[in-house]
Amino acid sequence: MLGFDLREPPSVESVLVDFHTHTLASDGALAPAALLDRAAGRGVARFAITDHDTIAGFLSVRGHSPQGLELVPGVELSCTWGKTTIHVVGLGFDPDAPSLGAALASLDAARCARAERIAARLEARGYPGALAGARALAGTSQIGRPHFAEWLVSAGHFPDTRTVFRRLLGQGKVGDVKQYWPTLAETAATLRDAGGLAILAHPLHYRLTRMKLRALCADFRAAGGQALELVNGRQQQGDTDILRRLAAEFGFAVSLGSDFHRDGPHSADLGVDSGCVGDLEPVWARLA
Ligand code: AMP
Ligand code: MN
Ligand code: MN
Ligand code: MN
């Protein structure tokens, strides 16, 4: 079919970037250095490790980026908005800011307490030994539901982690314990106080109605949130279009990330084409 594209060429230079990835320090499979090597090997120019509620992975490779790859401080913070758990990606903060350190220490304690609560609920459902099992799998990593899922699979209770999340750990299920996180506003303030940018991660993953999603965006903006994630991993074009309109409506800049945890049939590899932001503002333009 013949066709003419009369749109303006994209205003953002086309390079690979990735501002949402996980390592062994939370629920990813790769060590931070191996993740950086992989990103560099794929030609990613700007990159962030955004582990859940910890910057230990980032700190372990800070200053050791492979040539051609710029590593930006990053984190993915858990918080609550009403009854919904929301993830906020933080970028470009001062990793040594005492306020951030205090917030991360309290998230670490919250994750440990929550793990005990999850385990108690699983025991009551007939899965004893969950705490020891998940702790052993987590090791020194930030413990989370994926470690419980992995243990339940390795103990032979379920065929795969997707099934565990669908039956026991996913949103609204018995193992979805959420009252441990700070609020969205507190989280945005933590990042602002540390000189960082606050980005609403994967806005379409929370399964909110359109009205609630817009209320979330309004609250996030009021709290000082600056951007939303336009691309998170493998994503339908229709979802990108919805997010593009949402960003424009709320005046948000946009971020891009693979949300890479490990290789798998549903996972995206590292690196997102920066050109896809089109005429929206790339949030990384605000990084020093
Ligand atoms: P947590 O940080 O403990 O609340 O666990 C959330 C993490 O679990 C997410 O970051 C994902 O990596 C993983 N996760 C969430 N939902 C699913 C799912 N349906 N299947 C597999 N993993 C999931
Ligand atoms: Mn995760
Ligand atoms: Mn997330
Ligand atoms: Mn993530």
C-alpha cells in the first residue's frame, strides 16, 4: 500500500536507553556487573538499575560502567495510594542523601516484616516453611513475593511462578500484603529531597479504571511527580498510545524501560529506542 507520512520526524535522537531494570539485589537474575555488560553489549547509551526498594546493586557498580554506557542512579520504590500498591521509579538522585538512606532502611524493615506476614498467611493455607524457603532464595537480596513464588514452585506446589501469582500472590490474593509501604506523596517527597526525579512506573499495570488512573496522575503530579513510564517492557502499541495521551494531558515527561528481570518468553531485552517518545519530553533531559 502506498502511503505518505506527513508527521514531523521525531524530535528525540534515536539511541537505546533503559531506565528500568532489576538485578540480584532485588528480584532480578543477573549480578549488577553482568547486567551492565549486557546493556553495553546491546549498545545501550544511558542506563539505570532500578531494584525494588534498594540501591545496593547500583552502589556495587557505581563508577565501573563499561565504556559507552552512562549509569544513572535509580530505584523502584513501593508505595501505597489508597488501597493500591504503586511503583515509583526514582532517577538521578544523590545516592548518599541521608533522607533517602533512611527511607530505604525503613523499606528494608518493612519488607522483612511483610515477608513474615506473607509466610503466616501461606502457612494458614497449608504451605509451611515458606519463610525459611523464601529467605534462603533471597539471600542478601531485598525479599519479595517473587522469592515466595520461586520457593512454592521449587517445593513442587505449583508448576510455575505465573500460576502462583494468579492463585496466591497477585493483586487481591491472600499473599498480597500491602499495608507496609509509605504513601505516594511521602515517596515523591523522598526522591525530591534527594534531588531526584519521580516517575510513575507502568501506569497501566494497576488495573485502575480510567477515572482512577487520572486521579492517580493528578495526585502524583500534585505530590511533585514529574513523569510517567511511556514504555515498560513488551507493550501493545495501543497501550503506548493511551500513555502518550495521558502524559500530554498531565504535562508529564516520559521515561522508557525494559523492566528486565531475566530472560523469559514474556520479557523484553535491555534497551528501548529513545525515538519513541516522539514530541513528548524525555525525562532524562532533566538529568544533570
Ligand atoms: P513485591 O515487590 O514483593 O511486591 O513483588 C512484586 C514483583 O513481583 C514485581 O516487581 C514482579 O517482578 C513480580 N510479579 C508481579 N506480578 C507477577 C506475576 N503475575 N507473575 C510473575 N511475577 C510477578
Ligand atoms: Mn520485580
Ligand atoms: Mn514495578
Ligand atoms: Mn520493575
